[in-house]
Amino acid sequence: MRAACIAAALLLAGAARAAEPAWPELPLPDGARAEMVAADSVMNGRHSRILRARLSGSVDEALDFYRDRFGREHVENPLKDARVIARRDGAFFNTVQLRERGAGQVEATLISTLVEGPAELSRALQDTKRLLPADSALMNSMESRDGERRSIMLTAVNSADLQTNRDELVRGLRQRGLNVSREERATVGKGRSLTLWAENAQEEATLSVIEGGGHSLLVVNRVREIKP
């Protein structure tokens, strides 16, 4: 019986390892080294890996390097403070963001996203969605784990006013054993904003609501210690 249990455990462990994404190795110019930012984060329900590297030279030179490596099938998109180049690679979509960081220095953010298969929403993320008022539309979400700390951030929009959002969020926090420790209100342009801080022994949360133009933007951050 014991041998059968051990064999079953080994099979399950092997299956778990097989289910892990086989992340692609994105190219770097000679002499550049990447450091891990997030080994396995979840953005909008998609598993992603994020690395960062410092490159020598200019953004244009770095862009030429990735044009050559990504081939003709790449796409490019200029952002306000960065140049972005991306390419589909089998089950993954690889993105490189390039930003100038002083003379002769470029910061490269390398993101690989698993795009095959259905998007996943963890139980923690689904629970965070349930914090929001009923008519809220989810815009973006990101989930990551760093050692024993799990972080969730999501943004959403709804048509409720500031006070309604505040009351719904406080009710949801209390249902989860989170006590509001601080609350601040401010005027933002022609609108209003509210920020709540809540906590318990295992978790901290910050929730912001910005009201304006007939809609409210909600930003929720939760950080929880994962006990072994």
C-alpha cells in the first residue's frame, strides 16, 4: 500500500511538472544578463513570465537586434515612453519593451505570455471580483507569487457613485475578515476619489475609487501571506 501511495505521488508530481509552461528563452545581445521579475504571474487570466535586462547602446540599436531575431512576423508599437516589439512563438506571445535609461543604456522588459488554452481565473481572483459592486466590468487583472506572498491587482469600471462603491467595498471586506484601518477622500479634477486601507493578520488590501464623467474606476490590490 505504501509503495502504491509513493508511486501515485510521483505520478502526480510528474503531471504537475508537465503542466508547467516550457517558457521560451528570449534572446539578449552579447554581454547582457536578465533578472527575473516574475517567474509565473497571471495577467488577465494568462500565465506570463517577466524578465528585465540592461542593454548597452541606444533604443534603435536594441530594436534592430530584436527585429533581426524575431524575423518578418513581428509587430511593433510605440508607447509614450517605450518602443515595443512582439512576436508569436508557438503557444507563446513574446513582447519586448525598450526604454532609454540614460546615455548609452536601455532597459528591456521581456514578457512571455501563454496564449493557448482557456484563460484561468484563480479562486483568489474570483473572490476579489466578488468584492466589486454587481455592475462592475473587469478591465485588467494581474496575479503573482513571491515566496510566501501572493499579490493580486485588478482594475474595473462601473456606473455606481463614490459612496455606493465605498459601502459595497467595505461590506465585502468585512465579510472576508478585513478591517478598514484608514480612509481618505480627495478631489481629482472635476471628480472625486476615495482610498481604503484594510488588513487582518494574513492580508493587506488597498482599494481606490475614482469617480468622474458618470463612471467610477476601481483599483484593488491585495497581498496575502501564504501559510505552509
